[in-house]
Amino acid sequence: MSKDLTKKAAEMLLKGATLLSEPCPYCKGVRVMKEGHALCISCGREPEKKEVPKTEKVTKSQLEITLEKKMESLSKDLENESDHEKQQEILKSINSVLETLEKVKNKQ
């Protein structure tokens, strides 16, 4: 462990870095991390940098939630209905809700 690495690690810790519980993948030494950069105190190596793809968190609108609840309700109604004409009416309503739901999802 060189004095330069020790000094650099100490400076990083004073500036808010943290000690990592995982050892260095190269020498199993202690590592310090600050702003996504890990430094091994023993060998001074850093793991290869890898880009982590950002994913957008998609939240459902209140309209989507309402339409999905309506689909559940219509599905139960269809399951319990024995009259053919009423089944056709429920299927038309389901189709309409599905089309509306698709439009709402495409706007986001």
C-alpha cells in the first residue's frame, strides 16, 4: 500500500466517500467509493467503467387505472352472463375500453 494511495483514499473519505464492503476484484484489497468511482487502497486499480442504462419509471394515470378496473368488472360480468345478447353488449363495451386504454397508453 503506497502512501500516495493512502493519502488519496483519506482525502476521498474526508470529502464524503465511503468504504465498500466488497473487496477489490483484482487484489482483494479495501476500496473507497466516491461519486461512482471506486479506488482500491492496495493496488490503486479501478474496475472497468460500465454504463448503466437509465430506465424511465412509467406511472399509470388515474384514467388508466380506472379503465383497467372497468375491464375487470366487465370480464366478471361477461363470465356470469348467460344471455347471448347481453354478452354481445358486454363484449362491445370491452372492445371500447380496450381501444381507449390503447390510446391512453400511446399518448404517454
